[in-house]
Amino acid sequence: ELTTANITYTQSAFDINFDASGVAGADSAYWTFGDGNTGNGLNPTNTYSGSGNFQVDVTVYNACGDQADTTFFVTICVQPHTHNNANHSSNN
């Protein structure tokens, strides 16, 4: 029996690497990333175009045709870079 308990992800700015390889017996997966993009495979990457909360749906499959699915949310919150060009003067 498949379980989705071991699905993880890592985030770097707008890029999220999803990982379902820890699901015992799973040999494929189908993902919807919540931004209109989809992916296949146990280790897809999605690049989000901006900040927000996104509902990710994933279905994992095994060689026997069993499937399991789960839904979770990812939050993208990338702060814009600001440059501080203030002039500092000292009165010596």
C-alpha cells in the first residue's frame, strides 16, 4: 500500500524541488503545482512566478497500478532587494 507521508520539498527563492522518492514502492508521480504548471516524476522542480500560497496536488503510483494522493500548500514569500544608498557624513 502506498503512503504519501514521505513527500518533501526544498525551496530556494521561487524554485521548489519536490521529492516523492521516499514513498516506498512508488515508481512515478503526477503533480499539479497550484500555479497552472504540472510535472511528472518523483523529483520535479517548479519555478513560481511570484509570491503567494499555492496548493500542490500529487498522485504517486507503483508498478501494480496502486495510487495514493495528497494535497499540501507551499508558501512563496520572496522579499524584494532594496539598496540603501544613503550618504553618511561625519563631522570631524
